[in-house]
Amino acid sequence: MLPAAFWQDAVRMTVLFASGGDDPELEQRLSDELDALNAAAVGADDHQRFSVRLTGAAGELIGGITGYTWGGCGGIESLWLDEGHRGHGYGARLLAAAEAEIARRGCDRVVVATMSFQAPGFYRRHGYREVGYTPGMPGGTGKHHFHKPLGQ
């Protein structure tokens, strides 16, 4: 519990911890404020998102990859493939498409994080170097952080 003096200057604090307590307005405002802070700190205000969809003949989603570019760096946020389509090179093709778009936008490196039960071996096989590890994630897992220079 914080001391009462901590709250003397506070106007109001709304707590939404319960299930369903998300706050899209607050999330957008925090994102906007952090984007402005980041742009001022690093001198880059060119954040752009990208996505690549992999669909079947009937238009069903088989997989995809999403990410961003910002200040000469690309980031992979999500890469997913339907279980029945794994092991056939589609993940490598999605990753190559994302890296090509990241490079086309003038970036020279890519970062990604993945859980230990997801795809650390996949990223290592594609030239990513582990630069960090966060232990103690749910279920006794960990999070692996990777970096890859492009164009080498």
C-alpha cells in the first residue's frame, strides 16, 4: 500500500484489473505518448507496420507474419502457421518475404522474440543470433531475443 502522501496531488486513479478491464483509449494514448518520446529520443519518426498473409486456394488463412520498421530496424511481432502446413518451408518463405520488405524500406537489421516452446531453433537456422533470454515465463518457459543483420 502506498502512503497517503503519495496521493495528495493525484486527481483520480481508476483501477481496471479484473477480467475484461482493458482500456483501449488509455492503450492508444500511452502508445501515442511513447511513440512521441521514442521519436524525439532517437530522431526517427518513420514507424510503419507490415503484414504478409499465406492463404490456401479457397482463401483460408494458412499463416502469416506481422511486424514493423522503424529507424533502420525491422521487427517481427508474430509469425504463425497452421499446424498442418508446418515443415514444408512456408515459414521460411514468410520470413524471407518480411526480411525483403524490411530491407526494401531501408532497414539493415531485424529483431524478434519468441518463446522457448515456439521457434528459437527456426530463427537460429535462418541466421538470427540470440542476444538475450528472459527466464521465468509462464509454465517454466523462457523468452529468446534475436537479432539479425541484413545484407551480409
